[in-house]
Amino acid sequence: MFKGVASRALGVFALFTVVCGLGYTLVVTGIAQVAFPYQANGSLIKVDDKIVGSELIGQNFEDEDHMWGRIQNVSVVEDENGELMAYSAPSNLSPASEEYQELVDARVEKIRAANPDADMDAVPVDLVTCSGSGLDPEISPDAAEYQVPRLAKATGKSEDEVRDIIAQCSKGRFLGVFGEPTVNVLKVNLMLDGAL
């Protein structure tokens, strides 16, 4: 009796492994490749047929003529073949800790020093804190607006031109209700460079 139950259980296990593990995966991947190929392949941004990044992963920009994104918690290491690899992790610091407060205060000073002509009194919070992934590719419209005077001065564009680029790289709430409006930092920077 046990052999009969065990053999049927193994048969069901094998069947569900093939159906759910292989069949389902192939069907969903196939549908995604046909219906949403750009998203299914990582939302990669190409310039002159060269991949320069993804809409989904933030990059670190700290020079004057580029928009700055959220703080990146990324470690870049070189593997045995000489290729660079990036590892990301969130911070484990409590928002109530003194160390966290010191980090935020230092970031606020850095942002204010880099943006002396900003029209806002308070530095937007997403410019001085990192996201849970440490690789957030987007910032709030307020954080983008805070940087407009610096970007205009550094790139030679007018503030209206910079705002127009920001508007082209902005997304509203999903279905007009869910989430918050965002600005994709990499797209803004590629447009500031004239690459997009």
C-alpha cells in the first residue's frame, strides 16, 4: 500500500514540476516576450545600439551638469575576469539612530552646497535618503525641481528647457490613483547630454 501511495505521490510531484516549473515558466516568458518585449528584457535604454542603463536601476551621478538621484548603496568590485560587478543593499540604520542623523545632516549640507540657487527652503527627502533597494532610478518632481537652477547654469540651458526635459521623463500616478509622480534620473541625464 505504501509503495502505491509513494509512486502516485512521486508521479504527481513530477507532473506538477513539469507543468508549474517548466510549462508555466515557458508560457509566461513567451507571452511577455510577445506582448511586452521592452519590459521583459529589462527596460534597457540604448544609445547608438549600446546599452547605457535600465529604466529600472539607478545610477550614481554627482557631477554638476547631471541630475542627482537617490543615495546609492552600491559596492562595485572586479571579478577574476576583470569585469565590474555591482552589489546593492539597503541600510540597516534605524531612522532614530545618531549615526543615521549624522549621515542625513551631511547629505543635506552636500545637496545645499551643490544647489545654492534652489528655490526651496527644505531639501527634498529623497535626495538625502536611500530607497529600500539602494538602486531607486527615480526621484520626486520636487527633488528634480530643486536641482533645476544648478542644471541650467551647468549645462547652459534655460531653466524652462531643463523643466521641459524633466517633464518628458516624468510619470504620473498609475491609473491616476496609485503611487506618486516620479522622474527618471537616467533619462533626464541622457537628454541633458543630448544622447536621447
